Amino acid sequence: MTENTPSALNYSLYSKSCRAHPLTILANLRHVLFLVLIPLIRGISSALARTGSYSAWLSRVWTDVLILALMLGLAVWLWLRVRLIVSLKALTLITGLFVRRTVSIPFDKAATVSFLTHFSLLPFKAVRFNTDVPGASGRKNRLSLLLWQKDADEIKRLLFCSPEKQEPMYVKESQKPGMTWCANCERLEATPSAEYRPTAGKIAALSLLTSNSFSGILYMSVFVSQSGKILGGEFSRALTGVFDRAAHFFEIFLPPLAAAFSALLLAGWAVGFMRLFLRYSGFRFVSRSGLLTACGGVFSRHERHIRRSEVLFADFRQSFTTKLLRLYSLYLCAGGVGEKKSDYSCVILTEKSARFESIRAALLPEYSPVVRQVKPDRRCFLRFIYTPAVLLASVPFVYKLLTRHLVGFDDFFAFASAMTAALALWFLAVNVADFFTSGAAFDGKLYTLRYSTGFSFHTAVILKENAALFEIKQGLFQRPGAYCDLIVRTKAARRQAHRCRSLKKTEVLRLLNIS
Amino acid sequence: MSKPSPKILTVWRIRLTIIAIIPALALTPRHQAMTPARAVFAASFTIVYLAFFLFYLPSLYKSLSYQIDENTLVFTCGVICKKMAAMPLCSVQTVSVTSLPLCRAFGLLSLRAAAANSRLKLPGLHKKEAEALAERLKTGH
């Protein structure tokens, strides 16, 4: 602690104990949901033995009412027993009814602190507060709590601002950040060293180029089916009618079944686009000494604060399209960031090469990729194109097989085969480009790995201390030429592996300094 | 590079035999005639068992080796696909030494080193060897 550490008399200024938001009661009901079985079974049996009068009905269901009241009572009691304590040293969450559990995360171990306001929580002024540690997966290594907005604001003030002449609590002690006066908090806070605010066009470009049709289709199907249950069959039929009309529109150009499929894909992509666009609208990424902050969102507001030293790796990501257009995006991975699709893991959106480099140098100067030192040998070209070439070559055979055995779908199979061939060709192009760009490098501090997964190109920049395991794998056909695949694993919770293919084994061993 | 004890090969062979006994007994006809299909299946089963017993397991043992220097623990293994794993000592988070009853009968232990979401397992170590290695991994040098 610094020389201005508050004394015991002032300790109360630097700790905050707060109760969870009452909406937690609804979440707590899931712990006692098994009790619903009792009134359910009784309800079924009483429905089978019907009698006419209200008092007769009540005399039958009073036990069910009692059990439901018990469930609600237990959920309320559980809510009353939850407390979050924010002090100078740690974040502590105390939960549990009969089995009390205290989870404490020291400040210097917390990787990410986030405040998430989903649009459904806005009317209730509730905020989801999460704290993650590095390598956290599942509930055990994470603090997660629903708080009142005012409590969340107070915690933010405690964490990131400080009374006069104090260092902010959520910054490493060894760093001495510059301080500026924060008018909102009426306290000093660490000075932002760089800030990035993308324009709406950049956000649209990111959404356009990275939207996922499949996730959009899933989202739509859940929305349509659930809305039908909630709002009735008419609404559901109206929605599906929209898809029918869209399919009829495409029928002019395509076979009917293919038209329906295309309409669905396009609708799914549009939903994915809107979701991503709304998620990144108003996006802001701030770099302070010791702390990185990413926030944004329209209906659901996200605010994540990442300890700079806990960033596991930076991923410079491109698709084939953005590679041709020379656009780059930067993604970060830390504890609690980059683990789910809904995360704000993209911190620099699609930017042109020169501008991207200047923004990256200002925000994250320590993650500077190094030129390739180990590259795939030209004799390994076949390894890169083998899979997509086989896929492409098999398309006409599969088409012949299907049209021979399933009569009446020739048009659809022709369309599907053309689409599959186009996809395989795209995959082939990605792998050819990967052959010319992939490789590994190490400059004493950073590992730089260039590789591709699926249809994306990655340049992963990993600090030496964050590399957990190096694997050098040789397949049967790689052993004669002494080639290998280099796989690097970091401390990320998702078991993410960075794989560079077909490198010379001796060069890799020299790079990793292994005799 | 150091190698695990050759006794681990014996342990693997015993394990293989135990695993193979149950399906072998299930396939053996008691009161029925040996049909051609059963004969082919039994012959294939025997060939696979012998291939593992005589070729695969010895090759696996031959490929196993480990090395520890001031910065890294390196482990190699693999018969068809060769694998070399290098774990920086500074990233090792937990070290555990375990032994199953069969390994204990031969005085062998397995050492597991885990970093965040990565694991290395070194089988077939003698007790002193395993303890010395574990101590080195715990201290980080």
C-alpha cells in the first residue's frame, strides 16, 4: 500500500457492503424448482377427480399453495442472505442458505470486472456485476451478482476512482498512473492514455463482415416459437407468413426449396447483423496505465474493465474479405473476456492497415507483432490445400449420388451443390493464402503466431509469461521431412490452441530454445 | 533425455490383457458351434491384441522420454503421431503424484503437471525420481 493508506478510522470510507437486487429472488427460485413437482403431481391428480365448488377446490390445492409459498419464502430468504463486500483488499461474495459459501477474490488476482445492463433489467434499475479470474470457467471462479444501479455506481467509484491523493484501488501498486479529477465522481481517477471510438460506419462494417447466419437463425427460431407461445398462434403465424413471402420473392431466381433456404439464411444473417451492430453501437475503448476499459451497447449496455497485466493474448483477426480489403480487427482475450459470443472481445473494429497500426500502438503498444521467423516449407503446400481440394472434388460425386437415389429434388441439389462448391472454393482460397502468410516468431518477449482457423486469419501475439504449453506434433507424413505443427496454449479458460502448420522442426526447436 | 522405468511396459501389457479378457470370454462360444463370422471376429481380435502387445506398446515405451532444464519441462511420446510438449516451469500451477494399484505393485508413480488449462502426464517414474521432479516443478527451477 502507499504511504497515504487510510487508517483504521477511515476504513469505512473504503469498504462497501451491499445487498443483491430483489430480481435475484426470481433467479433463486431455480434452486428450489424441484419442489414444483409436488404441486404439479397433486394438480394432475386433483384435475382427474374434479368436484364443483371453490371451497372444495381450495381444500384440494391448499398444500400446493403452501408449497409455492414455501418456494417463494426460500427464494426471498436466499436473497436476504446474499451479501457482496467490496473492501480495500478484495471482493467478497457470501451466499448460501444452509451451506454458507464465501468466495473472495483479491484485487490483484481479478482479471476483469464488468457491469452488464440488459435491456430487460433497465426498468428495474438492475445491473449484472461480474468479476473473473484468469482461466476461470464455470461458476466456481467467478463472482456474479445482480445489483441496484446505485450500488454498482458506488462500487465503480471505489474501484476506479479514489479519494484525493490516493491511487485507484483497481490498479497495480507498482504503477504510478497520472491522475485527473473526475467531475462525476468528485474524485481523482487514472488518466486515460488513449481512447478509441469507432464511427457507425466501422461498426456496420464489422457487423457486415462478421455476422453469423447460423446464430441469427437460432435466435430467430427461438424468438418465433417463444413469441407464439406467449402471444398466441396468430402472432406466430404472422411471423412465419413473412418468411413465406420472402421465400416466394426468391422463387423467381431459385428453385422453391432453395428459395426458402436462402430466405432463411438471409434473415438469419440480417438478425446477426443487427444484434452485432446494436451490441457495438456507442463502443468506446479506453487505455489507462494498468487498466483497459471497453463499453458500449444500445439496449444492453456493457462495461468491462480489464487489468492490463491479465490480458492473455491479442488476436489480430481478418476474414478473406477483410484481408483483400486490407482491413484489420483486434480482439483481446482475458479472464471473462473473449469466452462467450456476447463478449466485447473486439476492441479495435475494422480499420485500414496504417490507421489500425497507429490506433494499436496508442492503445496496446506492448502487443506489437513480429515478422515471421519460421515459415511453412514450400514442399508442404499440399498439406494446406488437401482438405478443401478433397471437399471440392467430392461435390460432383455427392450430387450424382443424391440425384440418383432421391428423385424430384434435382433443382435443389444443383443449387446446394453449387453453393457447397463455392464454399469449398472459398475455403481453398483461404488455405492458399494461409500457406503464404502463416508462421511463428519470438523476439524474447512476445510470441507471434500467424495461422488460420476455418475462414479466419489470426495473428496471435502472446506475452512469454502467458504461454502455458507448447506442443510440437508430427503426423505420419510429416516425419520423413522433419516437419511439424506448432500448437501453443495459453492460460485462457476455453482451451484455445494456436496452431501453425507444417513448420520445420529444427527451426521450431531453435525458436523455443529447446535442445 | 531421461526415460521412464521399463516396468511401465509390463504394467501396460497387464492392463491390456485384463481389458481384453472380458470381451474374449464373451465371444467364446460355450454350447454353440464356431461359425465362420465368429471365427473371423476372434481371429481379428487376437491379431489386434497381439499387435498392441508386441508392437504398439513397446513402440510407445520407446518413444517416451522427458527432460527438464532451468526453464522448461519437455516430454515426448507418440507412435504414429509424434508429440513433443514443452511446459515453461513458470507456468506450472499444480503438481500431483499419483499411483494406481497395479503401478504401485511395480513401485511406479505418475507425475501430472498442470498449467492453466494444460496438462502433462509422465508415467512410469520411480518414487525418488517422481518426488525430485515434483519438487523441482514446484519451486520452478
